[in-house]
Amino acid sequence: MDQMPLASCEIERLPEDLLVHVISLTSPGDAFRVSAVSRAFHAAADSDPVWSSFLPGDLPRFAKKELPRTPPSTKKGLFRRLSDEPALLPRKFMRMQLDKATGAKCFTLSASALQISHFAGKWIRVASDFDYSKRGKRFNTTTRPP
């Protein structure tokens, strides 16, 4: 009786739909990693249904005009585009970017879009690894306490 070599792995026999469903229940970081497991996992991890599950449901509403004229051809490409390059939201002083590891939406707000209604009298210095010497000032305007 012939046996399949162990190297061909039983997981290769699972239906791709099952692998797609399982991978879509994980995180974007996991989907990137499992594509190295086998050819079957690679095909499943690169599929549009997997990456559709990681994209925000309100994506068409806020990013329609912010994507390049030739949007990425795959959902994975769209995810990578939105995690590598923030999208500036229209008529709002903010930008949105997807976190590569979790797919969470991360927003950056412009200081001019904020209104401080109460000042407690103390400013808290936030540590930053931004190198001001290479790029000049980080912001065009600053705010001082009243």
C-alpha cells in the first residue's frame, strides 16, 4: 500500500474555500504570514474574500476620491495601499490609515481642526522620535496656553 509522502502535507488536501474562511477570521498580519506555509495557503491568503474581510465596511464612502485614479486591482493591494499611504479625508482636516497588523482605522487629526474648550493650566510634553533637524518644523502653526 502506497502512502503519500509526508512532505506533501495533508493540509494541501483541504478545500481552498475552507482555508479562505479560516484565514479571513484571523488578522491581516496573520494572513501575510500564512501565505508562506504552502502553495494552498498562499493562494487562499491572497484571495479577495480574505482581504475584503480586513477592509473597513465604510471604505467606499470615505476613500472614493482619495484613491489613485487606477486603484489597486486586488483587495490585498487596496489594503496595502491604505496601510502604506494615509488617505486624506475630503473636507475634513484628518487622514486615515489602516494598521497593517490589525486592520484598525487610525486617524490623524490636524491641529487646526481641534478646538480646546478648557485649559487646565498644564501642558504635557509628549516624547517624539521625530527628527526635526532633517525636515524642518513639523507644523506650520503652534498653539500656546491662554
